[in-house]
Amino acid sequence: PALFLENTRKGSIVSRANSIGSTSASSVPNTDDEDSDYHQEPYKESYKDRRRRAHTQAEQKRRDAIKKGYDDLQAIVPTCQQQDFSIGSQKLSKAIVLQKTIDYIQFLHKEKKKQEEEVSTLRKDVMALKIMKVNYEQIVKAHQDNPNEGKDQVSDQVKFNVFQGIMDSLFQSFNASISVTSFQELSACVFSWIEEYCKPQTLRDIVIGVLHQLKSQLY
């Protein structure tokens, strides 16, 4: 009986101990879940920090690139380097740098167009000079092939007399046909005179008459 009582007492004590342990265990939070949350939360914060840091770095690079672009424009555009007394020694704003750059580009476009026009004019002059050169070379060659050809050439005075005779004949017909009552009538008379007295056949007859007259005077 004593042994039975001792075993019963020990079983009661173990049972109570198990009951207390079970109650204590149920009242204590799940340490595994805590550890899991504890490890996951810093990871989320670290990811956010990395995204924030990457965004900050990208934004800083963008701002640095913009700043470098404005600095390069200010160094390249001559008008940005000139002192502007209206703003003193202050640094040029981005708006002023852009406006001066636009003005300078427009100036360069005008200068380029002007130079292109000058080049076109010079090319025409060169072409005309080449044509004149060819003509003079032909004249020199013809004179070298026929050295005695120039002996019978007429003087400049004779050429002027031919020109004067033609112009005098034309002016006589012009003066007789043109009315100066009004500008409208003058314009109409001029066109009528051209149609009547400046035909190829009429001019040919005038030139032949002048040449015959001068020939009779020379001989």
C-alpha cells in the first residue's frame, strides 16, 4: 500500500507538471513565426532601400548630364561667354543659355545661306571667265594663224560711226512714233514702235543702209 500511494503521488505530480507545461507552452507565442517575421522584415526594408538608392542615383545622373549639357553650351556658344551687364557677374540661367544658343544657331543658318549665295555667284563668275578665256584663246590662235588679217581691220572710230548711224535711225523713228501725253499712252506707243521698227528685217535694212553710207564716206 505504501508503494501504491507513492506511485500514485508521483503520477499526480507528473500529470500536474505536464498540465502546467502545456499551459505555459500555449501561453508563449510561436517563436518560429517570430523568427520568420524577424528575418523577412529586414529583407523587405533592404529591398525598398535599394530601390530608393537606385532611383536617387539615376536622378542624380540625369541632373548631372543636364548640367554638363548646359555647361557645354555655355562654353561653346560665343554669346554666352560675353559679359551681360544687365545681369552683372551672376551665372547665366538655363533659360538665358537656351535663348542665346537658339539665337546663335539662327545666326549661323543666315551666315550659311549668305555664304552659299556668295559661292553660287563666284561659280557663275568663274564660268563666265572660263568662257571669256576660251574666246580669247580662239582669237589669239586665229591671229597667230593669220598674222596679216588685222591689217585691214577698221578703227574704233568707224565702229562708233556704225553704231551712231543705227541709233540715229532708230531714234528718228522712235521720236516720230512716241507720244508723251501720258504714261499709259507712252507705254502703248513704245510697244507699237518695237513691233513695227524693231523687227529683224527692219533692223537689217537699217544696218545695211548705214554700212553703205559709211562705205561711200570711207572710199
